[in-house]
Amino acid sequence: MIGERLDGGSRRCVLHIPYDKGGLLDQLYREAKVENVEYGETIAVTAVCTPKVLGQMALFLVE
């Protein structure tokens, strides 16, 4: 019950961030819990994000 109240709607998501928006990765490290980062055609980030952060990153959301 306490976990549900503290959760605030956070959920795990995958984001594909273009390299020219790489500064967003720094924001994710500050405001979310980054679990994995892979560099390929884009920067693929798996993170646990709050609804606020998800709204800011909506353009890059994959899952």
C-alpha cells in the first residue's frame, strides 16, 4: 500500500533519442531511473519514468 502511494504512476519505458537531442539523456539521469543505455542508430534508453517525464519525452517513446 505504501509503495502504491509513493509510486506516483511511474512506469518502465523504452525511449529512442536521436543523437542531436542527447542532452535529454542527462535530464533522464536527473529525473528518472535509467536502467540501460545502448548506442546504435539512436540512443536507446530503458528507464523508469514519472508521468511528468513521460510527457516531456513522449516524442521518443517506443514502449
